[in-house]
Amino acid sequence: MSLASLALPILRQFDPETAHKLTLLGLKTGLAPRGKPSPDNLAINCFGFSFANPFGIAAGFDKNGEVPDAMLRLGFGFAEVGTTTPRPQTGNPRPRIFRLDAEEAVINRLGFNNEGHAAMKARLEKRIRCGCGGVVGVNLGANKDTEDKAADYVTGIKCFEGLASYFTVNISSPNTPGLRGLQNKAELEDLLGRVLAARTSDVPVLLKIAPDLVAAEREDIAGVVCTSGVDGLIVSNTTIAREGLVTGRHAGETGGLSGKPLMDKATEILGDMYRLTKGQVPIVGVGGVASGSDAYRKIRAGASLVQLYSALTFKGPALVDQLKIDLSGLLARDGFASLSDAVGADIDLT
């Protein structure tokens, strides 16, 4: 039994936020397990990068850029750090993370708690000086008290360009007042126009959207994405819905719901966005991934890459290698020579 598997039941004895802090401390020691090589059929080229496998650690796990290289060593194909805001902020009062064990779900209302751009930048500069490689994206947010929230995203682009493999414009967290309003068509056009104009290189910019969008909102976003020049989508963030998803203790807590109950909802909107963008915009699928078959569903619905986070809370780091083994087997079973051949297989674009 590995040290990591022994640690999981111990960590579960702590409240979720304390357990997470202890996890980060453990990863920073360098004692985390090293993942096994990825099967050849999981390799994919996307956003100008070559990924050994499509699995990434989602934003929220490493808010301050402390352990991206530990996650890559664990076997992830890429890592996303953040969400980071220009100025440090403490987020919402504790308790603000809740485990729903029966459903393998998590509710959080953290509120973009992070140390700010300066702390993140110092860490990313250090890893570059040390010669660390791999694909590490930076998830950008806005401070709670900023009136011109688009300006905070522009600040992020200027701060981290040259340090980030890609940027994620996160306008879909439910825990910052007014943030999801940036998904409205006019505001989104203004935001993306300003963000993309701030780039001085071809670093990819991705847009992360909510799973709670109605059909008209999805169509508007797809239209803006296709005309703005944004490089990709991340579908999706946490949901504010509860009905039919979770019951019992903590189900009534406010915040964003992630984990297994989000899988169907997030995958449905993923497939819809793939169809609305006619398969021309690469998509990262996230929300509810806990197995190789979950990842495969996302890929067949249009995802080129897949992220996860909540499942690690319940299954531990051994999950990463298992995901790769299972997904490779599913691709081979169905006659797909490569992962890219399976992308969007279930979506009719005609």
C-alpha cells in the first residue's frame, strides 16, 4: 500500500479545507507518488501543445501555484493553477467547503480566496528559472470589490504572459457577486475583446463557462466564441442547482456543487457547445469525472482534454493512473487508434 493511499483516510478525518492544506504541504515535500507512463493512444495535440494524456488537474486545487510540478509528476498531462486575482483576498467566511460523501460531491463557496498575482508570479518565475517544463495554465479571476471586472482579467494577461502555457478566463464561479453576468453577450464581447487585445503573443486564451446556462445563453456564447478569436472553452464550472442532484446533510449549503452529480449536466452542455461551435473550438471537459468511462463520455461529447479535481478527494492520487489505463482500453475497444479520433464521436454536426 502506498504512502498516498495510507494518507487518504487520515486526511478525511479533518474538515475539507484543513485536509486540502495538508495535502498541499505533503505535495510540496516532494514525496508524492510518481505516475506511470501514459499509453501511446492517449497522446493528443491541442492548443499548440503535445499532451502525453488528456487529463489535467482543474483550477481550484492549486490556487496559488504552489504544486503544479508535483501534479505533473503524479501523471497529469497538464495542470491549471488559480483562480488568481490581482489583489489578495480572503474569500468567504469558513466553513466554506462541504463534502457530500454519499454522492461523492463537494459544495464550495470559497470566493476566490488567494494570495494575489504577485505571489503566483514569483512561484511561476521560480519554476521557469529551475527549468521546469510541462503545460501549466493560469486561471484568471476578478477581485470581489472591483467595479470594472474586465480590467482585472487584462491585468492578469499582462502579469503572467510568458509564464503561463495558456490562460483561462473564469467568469463562471457562482461565489463572486456579478461575475456570471460577464457571460451575457454584450459584456462577454467587451471582456474577450479587451483580454485578447492585451496579449502580445499567441498564448492561448480559454473561456470557462457555467453549466447553468439556458439554450439562448449557450447560443450567444457560442456565437461570441466563434467570432472573437478566443482559442478554446472549458465546460464547465460548478453548478448552483441542487434539485435532483443531491439530498441530505449539506445539500442546502450555498455555493457551487462539483463531483459525480455534475457529470450528466456538464457533459450535456459540453456536447451542446461542441455542436454550436461546429467542432471548430477545442473544448476542455470538466465536471464529475471520476472514472475512465466518465472521461470517455466527455471526449465523445466533444472534449479534447479533460480536467478533474473533486474525485481526488474521494479516491486519492492512484486515480490518475487508473484513469489513463481505463481510457486507453476504451479507445482500443471501440477501434480508435488515437484519442483525437474519438473527439465528438457522439455529436452530429450535420
